[in-house]
Amino acid sequence: MDGDGVPGEQRPLLGPSQRSRGRVVQGRRRAACTAVLLAEMLERAAFFAISSNLVLYLNSFNFNWDGEQATRAALVFLGASYLLSPIGGWLADVYLGRYATIITSLFLYLVTSCLLPITAFYDGRKAFCGEMPSSIIQPGCPTEDCQRESPSPYCAPTMYGGLLLLALGISSVKANLTSFGADQVMDLGRDATRCFFNWFYWSINLGAVLSLFLVAFIQQNISFLVGYIIPVACVGLALSVFLCAGPIFITKPPTGSQVSSMLKLAFRKCCPQCCLCLVRPSQDELPGRLSFWSTSHHEDVTNFRVLVRILPVMLTLVPYWMVYFQFPEAWLLLANVVVVLILVPLKDRVLDPFLQRRKLLPSLLQKMALGMFFGFTSVIAAGVLETKRLQYIHRNETVTQRIGQDVYFAAPMYIWWQIPQYLLIGISEIFASIPGLEFAYSEAPRSMQGAIMGIFYFLSGVGSILGSGLVALLSLPEGGWLHCPMDYGNINNCRMDFYFFLLAGIQAATALLFLWIANRYERSAPTPVGRPEKEGS
């Protein structure tokens, strides 16, 4: 049934009685949101199951890639799963709509994720990759410092191609599922939207916990075949949920992205005399002809101004993601996930209603600033702890630890001293990531919501890459704080404490810039054309 919002919007059929209509609306919205949250939990469980042990899988006897080759492939996969997000958002805005894009992306996700369990047994690898070449015995090195070229990794074209297609499906789901879920409750008011984003993020972390506890254990201790069948099943279930819940979803047609119009306006503003062809009207813009998503010049200009105001806010989150992604993915990372699982319901059911009743609930931008503060404190805590650890090392107060065949010299400190930094980064997620998602959705023009959500995830990927680039820069032999080649993994001669304090300084400087930008944003915040006024604010 056509909805009352935009042309072509599909809403579930409702009964004639106003009272029964209200009850049915509430019930259907809960069911629709539950389906979205369940699909998100399953998709995130699949993602973490695929990514958490990908390096180990490529290192295993199945492929025999060396550590550098396997790590590079994993980084390419993780980076692409964020950096390709704008493609899925643009595709939904222009051609398919969010629902069809999610279904298509989940299908691509399902098909490409099958590559991992198929290549986990011999016949599957042989069918896709051929026989593994035998190791070639090379003559010994004439000198100690000679370097050999690593052979091309076995099955590299197939694995890289499959992982990139898989990342495309993941990024497209990521860019659209968030905003699609928010669409189900958008006209119920700001409180319902805020509640949805809280539980959406909770579902992400629930999927991560299930994957890190269960699937990662199966992959490491039982078999990669069984361990990679589970994420395929999770994606299949998520696709089934979406297909079965289709009749209860509010689905909106593609409204046409105004990205091209934004680029024309930006080019015209910067160089008005350069290309007069850009101002010619297209066939759909000629008088007497209206396309389905034709927009007025006034709407283009208004939404361009909104985009110019939104992007600086989102760009200042990049250093926060630099800090966030530098915390290693170890079992202690579960402290971060667990604190999110505990605090999100507490925030949604206790803290937010308490502050709202007293009209003290901070705005989205204020919450994001608070998240940056907790991110700053987490990296300061990490730096202080590393300084204390190095004091023990320099006094030669160490204990030996044997992990496999390797011996490490560690400081006599309890591992639990690392928990505060993970707790603080978990709290920062609640105040930075959740409001960041809600901000990207609620402040974007309707015709660009998919693209803006994709840009949000794209920028988080940029933060991760910049963080890795900073590590590489500080690892250079010429005086790099993180260059300690003689430590053999102990990092006792590195200055990790300086690195953490540098991250804290970057975060603090950016937080001050963010406060200035946020203050200007909130003082002049018009509602863009094509997006309804916010309720309950």
C-alpha cells in the first residue's frame, strides 16, 4: 500500500479502526525493528567470524601464506569493507531503494562467503585454485643480509577477488541496514529513533561476542571448515529474516541521489565560468517534464548547504577512529564489548529517560564530544600503563613468559591493569558511535541518506588506515618510537608510551576543533528540504 510520505512508499495494510490502527502500527513497528536488529546481529556475527581468524586461516596448511602476505590480505579486506560503503548507499538512493539493495547485498554476501568453507577442504581448493605448488628448495644465502623474494601466495587471485566481492556486500549492507531500520520508526518521533540506534549498536556487539567466544574458538581448536560454515549460515538466516519480514517493512523507493547536483553546485561555486555545459538542464528538467526524482534548484542549493555543514562534523570524528582502531583485537577487547552490552540497556532504559525528564538530555553533538573525551582518557590510561611497564623493564624487574616456542620478558604486572583503557573506550563508543550514526541519519537530506551513511562508515575506515599509517611512520628505522627490531616481539625497547600520548594529543586537538564546529552547527541548524522536522526534541 502506498504510504502518505513520499510517492511510491510502501507501508503495511492496517485495519479501519483508529484505536486498532494504533495498536497494529505499534506491533508492526516492533516486529519490523526486531527483524532488523536480528539481521544485524547475525550479519555482524558472520563478519567477525570471517575477519577474526582470517590471518590464521591463510597462514594454515590450507594456503601456507607467510605472515606478511596473510596480514596484507586481511587489511585489504577490512579496509574495503568500510571504504566501499558509499557505493552501496549511492546505489540505494539512485536505483534500487534500501530494501532491494539490502536483499541484493545479503545475497552477494552469502554467495561470496561460501568461498571460505569451500577452500577449507582439499577438493574445494583444488576446484577453485588448482594444486598447491610444491615448495622449491633454494640455495643458501651467500651473506647474512641477503633477502629473497617471497613466492606468489597460493590461490591469491581467487582469494583476493572473493574477499573484495565479500567486502562489497558487507559494506553495502552496512551503509543501508542502519538507515533502513531507522526508517521503520522515523515518524514515531525522536525518542523512538534514539532508542532504535541504541539497540542497533547493542545488536552489533552481541553478534561480536557470539562470534569471538564461539566461532573463533571453533576455528582455532576444531576446524576452519566448521568455523566458516557458521558465518555462511548466519548470513543465510539474515537474508531469510529480511525476505520473510518484507510485508511488515516500510520500504521507500529510490528518490535519486543529489550527489551529481552537489558536485555541479560545488564546481559552479568554485569556477562559475569554467564549464557552461554544467548549467544546461537535462531532458528531465525541461519545462513540462517531471522525472520521479526531479528536484528544484532551491532544494539542490539548500541540501548542498546542509551537506557542507554535516561533513566537517563527520571529518572531525576521524581521529577518534584512529584511537579506537589502535586497540589490539585480543581477548581483552571483550571487556570493551561486554561494557557496551551492559551500558547500552542502562543508558536506554535508565539514564536517557532520567535526563529527559529533567530536560538535561544532551544533544547528539554534545554526546559525541563526550565520547571523544572518554576516547582521550582511554589512550591516556594506556600511555600511563605503558610508562609504568617500561619502568619495570628498565630496572630489569622482569618475568619470563613462554608462548609456544617463544620466550618473552614481561613486567610483573597483572593483566587486569589493562581493563580500564578497554572500559573507557567502550564507554566512548556509546557516546561517540551511537550518536554519530543517529546524526548521520537524521541530519542528512532524505535523497542523500544512503550516501551520507556510507560516508560515515567510509570515514571510520579512513581513521583506521590513518592509524595504521601512523604506526608505519613511527616504525621507520630513523628514530621511530616503534622501531625495535632486536626485541623479537617484546617491544621493550620501543616507546609505545610516546605513541599513546601522541594519539591523545591528536584526539584532544581535534576535540577542541569539534567543539567549535559543533557550536556553530547548533546555532544555525535549518531543516533541509525533503526531510521532516524532528519530533520530541
